[in-house]
Amino acid sequence: MNLNRLSYFAAVVDTGSFTRAAERLGITKAVVSHHVAQLERDLGTSLLIRTTRRVHPTEAGIMFHARCGLILREAEDAFGELAQAAVKPTGTLRITAPNDYGAAVVAPVVAAFAARYPACHVELTLSDLMMNLTSGKIDMAVRVGWLPDSSLQARKIGSFRQILVGSPRFADRIASALEPDDIADLPFISNTALRDPLVWEFSRGDPDRRAVQMQARVAVDTTPGVLEVVRAGGGLSVLPEYLVANELASGRLIQGLPDWSLPSGGIYTVYPAARFRPPKVTAFAEMLIAAVLQQN
């Protein structure tokens, strides 16, 4: 199959117009129209709905466009890999990471990577939503917590503790809470980005496990937002150690139930399914792993 036709079709969908697609590609509208029509004939299905104002993909076109992105990115990376061989990474590196971990850990690594490899351009997307890695628009994701089963390629590069914390405003009540049940009535800040933000299982050795149902005084949809409410004295919450270590060391936050542990989460690099990874991805992953190991 002619890969140019895939790029022409993808450009039409991305721009919503044969004219704008031709302008982006630097060719004539007639060439774009001809090759897209030939692609539809080759596939035996309509990919686009053409109107006087805009071009829209059909249901089949939407599915095929998602695949095209991945195919074209892999082709681009394959040519780049052959051309560059073992030289320094080049091109655009697109990474996604959660808001909290991305800002605290990934962003400094991005800065170091950009300084080390000036031929690379980095696009870092911080979002607590899991972006679709099969679209071909993301080279690598950093994810924390617990990974769902998927066909993606993942590697665990570290782990983190979860800690019950509160502001000094609650110092007396935190100090008097010796058992998990003692915190059930304390004001709690729930993180609605989590699957089950109000039930927490504490353990003190394998046989001694206690699940506590918390009562939310405030609900926040991002982990950094939860931290700010806790800092301001809104209540207690469970937060990852990488986000609160400095706060605990400085006394701005206090740990609750220090003799009890919460389940640890994992730190993962996740990649689209592919036969190879471009040098830019491998180089960044190595720098991130080094940073995680240094923290631990």
C-alpha cells in the first residue's frame, strides 16, 4: 500500500479540508483528492463524508485514522532510526505523565534531557486522564499506581509509599489516633481521580489489616489540589511520598498512623506496541530511571 495515501488521508481528517490538507502537505488539492479516492477504492469502503463546508470521517474513517497515525509514526521512526543509526536522539519526543508525578519528577528530567540532546524537541502533557497510546501521538507514558491489563508494553521502574498526612492544625487529633479506626471520624479530603478514594486499607504486619471508610469533607479531582487543601488545614488525606516528603521534613505536614502502612504503588514507563523504540525514547527512559533510582 502507498504510505503517501495514508498521510494524505490523515491530513484531510486532521484539517477537515482537502484544501488545507494540500496546503499542509505542499501539494495540490487535486493530488490529495485523487489519492484519497484511490485509497477508498483500494479498501472498498467510504472513509470520508464530503460536504460543501467541511469533510468528516465516516465511522470506518475514524477507526482507520487512528491506525494511520500509529502506522505513519512507526514509519517515520523506522526511517529516522535507519538514518540516524546509533547517533544522538533527534526529533520530537511526546510524553504524558500524571499531574503530580509529572511536575515533581518527570519535568526536571525533561529539562535535563533537552539540555543534553538539543536536537530533540520535547512535548510533555501533564494529565491525570490516561491518554490513548495507540493513536500514534504519544511516544511514552509515565504512569503511577496500579496498571490495568493491556496490550501496551510496560516496565516497572520504581515504587512509592502512600502516607496519611494532615496539617499541624490537627496535631493533637493525629497524635491521639493510634489505630486506623481512630481516624474514621476525622475530616478527610478525598481524591476523586482515584477509583475508590474513601476506603483505605492499613496494615501492621501481614495478619493485622484494617480497612477504614473515611468521610469526605472536601472532594478534589487532582492530587496537587488535594495537597493544597490539606496544607490549608482542610483535613487529612492519603498522598504519595514523593509529593509530601519535603512537607513532612519541614514540619508543614504531619504523618498520621506512622506505625501503620498503606499499599505501595508502582511507577511505570508505558509504550505503544512496536517492534522497536526510537533512540529518543530509549535515552529519555534511561534518564528517568536514573532519577527514580536516585530518589529511592
